[in-house]
Amino acid sequence: MLSKVLKQLAVLAVSLPILSQANASEITGAGASFPYPIYAKWAGLYEKETGNKVNYQSIGSGGGQQQIIAKTIDFGASDDPMKPDALEQHQLLQFPAIIGGTVPVVNIPEVKAGELQLSGPVLADIFLGKITKWNDPAIVALNKGKKLPEKNILVVRRSDGSGTTFGWTNYLSKVSPEWKEKVGEGKSVKWPVGQGGKGNEGVAAYVKQLKYSIGYVEYAYAKQNQLAWVSLQNAAGKFVQPSRDSFMAAAANADWNSAPGMGVVLTNEPGDQSWPITAASFILLHKNAVNAENTKNVFKFFDWAFKNGKDAALQLDYVPLPDSVVSQIKARWSSDVKDAQGKSLY
């Protein structure tokens, strides 16, 4: 009898992992590189805790929007909030998932992280190709007492359709009338100068490689690649360092219900502590679910992330969404996303 019981237990022990794997889900997402470090971290923790997999590909916001429209992924991600008419046309739900900051990064051997001070107008003139030397009088005036090299500035920018570029060019359009007139804002623009890198990863790699270069990346990429970021003058005229506190200050007064699709843009926000190029990253889902089970699993993942992923976000210097905003998002999940029979999936 004992031998029979032991055999049954052995069979059960072998079959349990198989059953667990059989019940595990896998969903795919793609898009913005801006939130990739935290989505990858969340995915790893989520799989470890639940056994469910999330495969997220960092291909740029433009690619994320295209792929969710084409219905080749379960969720798209974009730092450039889609316009109301596009959301309506493609019947997409959009909601914010995380907040972070885009930072100017430089490779100047004579300058350490946070030492160089720049203003928005000077930054715009650098990317317009008007300021070409690191010891230009306009830069020197903002950095009294610092010895700046007489070296050419090498501009690095994105080569792909990018929500990070949208936030960057949106900011430059707010602080420089000339930039607004000549270049404007968008996921892709006609750059006056510069060398293109694909993704935040590509820009970070180029800046790390090229001495006397300047580029722009999400803050986590600057830290991971040990790049020197710039202290930037904000709308209040204060020079601030990028940090989760300065990102949080910029996002503090965001009115998520004021914009269709919760598409709030957080650049050049008021406040002494506000980082000027703060941004939310957004998730896109079909309101009429293509695959009901996978859509449910998308909800499960972000539900888990909102509840359990705050510490991981803070460790990477992202700002988790306030609970009040998460409640608004879940209400939209429940009311807006349906299966083929018109039944709510959350």
C-alpha cells in the first residue's frame, strides 16, 4: 500500500510542473524604448511570481503604434500619445503606465555628470546647428567658473520613429520659437544636424563612444551606461538635476482627464523642482479584443505591475502612477474593452 502511495506521489510531483507550464500564459507587446528597462524588470518579476510570460520588444513608439493597429501584438506602447481621431479610427484604448524623464547626455571628458548647465533655448540652438563649439559664449555664460573645451559639438539624435523624440521636440518647440517654426515636434522630424541612433539604446551607445557628443535618452539609460547628464534650467528659471523627485514634481499637477485618451504631455511644467522634459509612457489596446484571453492577461500583468511594481520602478528612477490614476485606468478597462459578445474583459 505504501509503495502504491509513493508511486502516486512521484507521478504527481512530475506532473505538477507540466500542468503549471501548460496553464502559464504568454503575451507580446512592442513599442517605446523609453519604458523598456522597467517593463523588462516587471516582466521578469511577474514571471517569477506567476509563471506567466510577457515578451516586450523595444522598437520605438512609431513601431508600437503600427503593430497594435496591424493587430500583430497584444499591446502597444508609445510615449507619443495618439491623437483622439486616431484612437477613434482604430478603436484603441490608451492609458499611462509609468512616468519618467528624458535627459540631455554629454561625453565631455572635462565634465562630470550634472556639472554642465544648459537652458532650453541654448539646447535648441545646439540641435539647430547654430551653436557648434562647447566653449560658445552662450554655454560659457551659463557655466561661469567652468573651463569648457574648444571642441566641436557632435549631435546625436534618434533615427527611428520615437516617442522620446516627440517629448524632446515638444519641449524644444515650447522654449524656442525658431525650433518650433523650422523643425516642429513629432516622433520623426527633419533634423537640421546630427547622427542618428536607433532607440534609446542606440543613442546611448553613440554618446558613450563619441567624445564631445550630446544626445538625449531616458534617464535609466543614462545611468545604466554611466553617461554624464546635464543640469537643465526649468520653466521657473531654476537649474535642476534629473531624478525621480524632479520627475514627480513635474507630474504632480497632471490632470489625466483633461486630455482624450489620458494623453497628458508633461514638458516644461511649472514649479521650482520640476524636470522640464518629463513624460508619461502609454499602453494601447484594442477596445474590441482581438484575442479575449490575451487581453485579459494584459490586464492581469499591468494590474500586478501597478500593485507590486512600484519599488522596482523607483529603483530605476521612474515614477509609479498614483493610486487615484490607477483607479481611473481600471474603470476604463472595465467600461471600454469588450469581447466579441460585448462583455467586459476586466
